[in-house]
Amino acid sequence: MPTINDRRPKMRIGYGFDSHEFFSGVPLKIGGVMLPHDKGLGGHSDGDVLLHAITDALLGAIAGPDIGALFPPSDPNWKGADSVIFLGEALKRVRSAGYRVANMDASLILAAPRIGPHAEAIRGRVADLLQVDADCIGVKAKTPEGLGTSNTAIAHAVVLLESEPAQAKPLKKNLSNAKAAGRRTTRSKRGR
Ligand SMILES: [Zn+2]
């Protein structure tokens, strides 16, 4: 008979969506990268539409609570918050569920600024945050043809998680071995 562990999927997919409106005089941050532009994204936090979509994709993949439930806009703690915090919490939950990120793909839909010149920087930053190689991060940008959303930035993200074979246990073991080795060294020094 299969145990609960056997039934745990080896891979899980997650999807996230977000949108924010542009406002003058607000810094523009997308994918954790500051972009030069005369408008930025409004919202309770720093308005990083891409990191919010990725955060929801990570949380969705493990069937967790969504970003709004974990970081309610009504909570003054998150006013102007760096969205890296949200992503970090989602990633922590992914790890404790026993998974790691395999790859992530996103589409950004916005009229301006052009993302092309910044795409590599965004991919690099998101790769660092998700702790994967940049070639596992896709960031595509489109203009909102026919959507009538020229003052809005929209992000869609999908992530694939892969099962991380019980990494926490060997790490602890190594740590206690190291501690034991440390004790032995200390003792032998004392002995001398
Ligand atoms: Zn958002």
C-alpha cells in the first residue's frame, strides 16, 4: 500500500498573476530591479508586479495561502515593503514542503518602459532570489495590444518545483558531525 510519502508529487506547477497601476513620482521596480522611468507602480508594498506574481506562483504550487492572505494590504507592516520579503517567505514555505525551484517563466505586459534592455538584469536578479541559474528564468515582455491597459503593468508567472530529497536531515547530520569534530578538536587542544 502506498504511504503518504509515496503519493507526494515529484514535481508541482504553480501559476501567479498580478497587476499594478502606474503613478507619477513613484520609483519603478520590476523583478527586484530599479528601472529608469518617469512613473512607478502603486500599491501597498513597493508594487513589484513580477515578484508578486512569482510569489503567488510559488505559494500556489504548494497549495499554500496566497500573497494577500500572508501579507494583507491592511497590515501597516507591509506599507512600502520590499517585495523580496514576500518572495523569501514563499520560498521558505516551498523548502519546508520539500521542494526546490526547477524553473520559472513569466510574461510582463506593459506599454512602457521597454523591458528588453533590462531583461538580462531582471533574469539575473530573479535567478539569484530563486537560487537557480539564469537559464532557468524566462522573462518575456509584451505591449498590451487591444487590452486598454496602457497605464497598468501586468505579470503572469509559472514555476515548476521539483522534489528535494530530504535535504534537511543530511544537513543536520553534517552539522552535528562538525560540532562533534569541533568538540574533539577542543578536547585534544585542552589535552595538550
Ligand atoms: Zn502586487
